[in-house]
Amino acid sequence: MPDGSTELHVRLLKRGGTRIRYPAAELFDDGTHLAVRAAWAVPGVRDFGFVRFEPGDVFTEHYRRDRWYAVKEVRAGTGELKGWYCDIARPAVREGAEVVVEDLDLDLWVSADGRTVLRLDEDEFAASGLRERDPEAAREAERALDTLEHLVREGGPAALAHMLRGPA
């Protein structure tokens, strides 16, 4: 944990239940943008084909209270940038020492060099029933995915990194 940082827990919800909960160090919270740093929280390696998440990886996670996404910068334990994993989610809520985020299934992966930009889990999103249960949330989720993809395709990874800057 960075010196002087506050320990938080991130709780990721999916379809009403807790999918995962893990410790993280608060980097900053300006009331709208909350950033934390956390180690890869799942036992073992998860190989997606386009990236491997593994023990030692470090995620700098940016949560917003005003946007329908969370962006996670992913680095290997050596410090090498792997890329950005963007979760489409309801705006984050902080409840004391816990950050609560509801995952809406859609994701975007951006490789470190920006050459690979992948929309992920659109089939899960379609099957989730969100469009029927909460059409407004479904529209916000799709809009957020389109916005992030457009940002990266137009400005490259630098545009994403610029958007994540915290307070000076």
C-alpha cells in the first residue's frame, strides 16, 4: 500500500450479488473520481488470449461517480504496462471504506500499444436481460462502451491515460 494511503475494499456486484471483493489502496478521491491500486485478486492465471492476468499484476483502478464505466490500468509485476481493462458499470458508490461497483457485463480491452481494441462480452450483455429490466441503464451502458471505444480509436491510449489523470 502506498505510504499514507487508506485501505479500502472494492466490491464488484453482478446481477445483484457480490462477484468479488478485494483490498485496495486509495490513491485519491476528489468526490467524483476515485483511484485505487490493487493486486490481481483472483487465484492463479487468467488467460484471455489477448492478455494474461496473473499473480503479481497490479491494477490502478479509476472509478467515477458520474460515468458509467471504470478504467483499470494493468501492469505486470515488473512494471510493464499490459493495457487497460474498461468495465462498463453503474457509477461507483463509496460506502465508508468500500467502493461498490455494479458490473453491466460490457467491457473494452485496450492493449498498451493501442493496436488492439476489443469490445468484450456483448453476448453476455444481450443475455443479461438488462435491456428489458432497465432500458435506461442498458442505453447508458452501450453509450459508455461506444464513448470509450471512440476515445481510444480517435486519440489512442494517450487519450485514455490523459482522462485518468488525478489531481495535480
